[in-house]
Amino acid sequence: MHNIPDMIGMKMPAAAKLFEAAGVSYDTEILKPVKPAAEPGTLRIIRQVRTGENSVRLSLCEVYEP
């Protein structure tokens, strides 16, 4: 079984580079909060589910970081 790194909480651009370096493919879904943020934020991984030997499904949420 391929060892897939845990990326929960990471910013998506950085996590994407690490997944690619590890040979892991991924697909994403973007979740929206009930109350939209006043300012645009950064996409972070909030859920990671293994979908195959070398693949994961990532749930992302935009998090405002002042």
C-alpha cells in the first residue's frame, strides 16, 4: 500500500506540490461556509479521503487569514 501524506490544514498550492512529488493524484471539491467571509481567503484542505492506491479526494474551504 502506497503511503499517502496527511495534508489536513495545509494551503492548497503547497499541498499540490507535495502530492505531485509523492506521485499521488487528487481531485478536489470546494466547500462554501454558510456565512460568506467579508474578505477573500486561502484554500486549505479540511478533509482528505483515500480513493485508490495512489489517489485522494480533497475537500477545500476558503479560510480568511488577516
